[in-house]
Amino acid sequence: MKHLFEDWENIQARIQQAQNVFLFLDYDGTLTPIVSRPELALCPPEVKRHLEQLRDLPSIYLAIISGRSLKDLREKVGVLGIIYVGNHGLEIENSSGRHKKILSSARTRELKRITHNLQNSLKDISGVLFEGKGAILSVHYRNVSRNFFTRIPQIIEEELRQWKDHWKMASGKMVWEIRPKVDFHKGKAVAEILKTSPSSGLLPIYLGDDETDEDAFRALKGQGISVLIGPGRHPSEADFFLRNPDEVHEFLFRCQEVRRAISHDAGFA
């Protein structure tokens, strides 16, 4: 996998030639560094400026797509006039409003019971953090001793055996998620958003760092540019990699410069 900036001449040409550019950006580990607790991952002011400046350029579209809840994501980023995708695609907010897959009352009761049971089962393991996100429960273990790394998923699997028809377990970066057994993921969210986007000369670009972003990388195969942030995880379906969020910020700045030059030449500036 090649570093994105090593092939910048080609990437820049594709961004210049596209009639429309759609940037899909993961949040944690992509726009912001991974931190010890989810609430500490604040969006840097310079990133907000990049996003606002990109948003204001003609023929540029932006979506922030995350495993966080939609409410949390919007509060963290705080940029108006862009698309937000929460819970890996279960929640989408765009110019036409908010679209949310709501759990039935029975499923909601089940998730509450699962959460209660897991909190009891894992209470003796120091550092486990539970994050309720509406339709999804995240069990973070970044601050847990490595001695328990295999025990935690075993306990979750044991709990989910009785709920296997309705709930499933999925992995992320130092997190296990309990998700409803419905057909959704970031790749489907990207495809859904692109259906309502200008299709003429469209270049979709997706940047993400986690296992959950692989579905989106696959969805864009052959029609866009996919970028893995942090090259430590292999194999990956991504076309290129960037090393860290700082390089993502540089990429956003470069995109902004390329598209601003086009706008200036076209008389939009």
C-alpha cells in the first residue's frame, strides 16, 4: 500500500478533474488522535476551519461518519451544513433531516438487560468502560490490563448466546460492540448517501482508521479513493495510507488549495 503523498501528483489531478468531490471522514483516529476515553477526543479548531472552508467551496460535499452516536458526533465536530453519520450508519443527518433506525421496545429492553448483565460480569476487570449509544453498546478496553484482553470477548460471547437471534458482537479499535442484528455498516451508509449526491464527474474519497471502515473501502473500490489512517493494520482494502491525523489535516489543506484554485479560475472566488 502506497503512502498517499507519494502519489500526490496523480491524486491531485483526479481532484482537479472531478466535477464534484465527496469527502467521507471518520472521526476517532482520523480527524482526532485516539485517546484514553471517548469524551476526551475533541475536534481541533484547525480541523473545524478546514472543514468549514471545504464546505464553502463549490462542488465539495462532506460527511463525517463514525461509530459514535449522531448527537455526540455533531457536538464534537460542530460544523453546520455537512452530513453526519452516527452508529456506523444507523443514524444519518443531512439537509433533508435526520434518518434514524429506532429499536423496538422489546429490543431496547433486551439491550438494557445485556448492559446490566455485562456490567456485573465485567465489574472486577479494572479499566472497562461502557458507552451506551442508543442502538449500540460499546465496551472499551483500552485502559484494561492485557491479561484480560481475551477474557472480555469470551464474557460478551457468553452473554450474547441467549440473544443470538437479535444481537451480535463486532470489534473495533480496543472496543467490542454489541449491535442489533440488522444489515448496516459504513459501506451501506456511503452507498446510500451517494445515491442522493450529484453523480456527474463525482470523485468520492474515504478516510478511516478502523476495521469498521473496511466496508466503506470495499464500497468505493474502482470508483473512488480510499485511505487507511495508520498503516499498522493489514491486510486492508484501502488504496493508500496516511500515517496519522496530522497527515489527514495536511491532506484536507491540500484538497482545499486544489479546489480553491479551480474555483478561482472558474470565477467563483
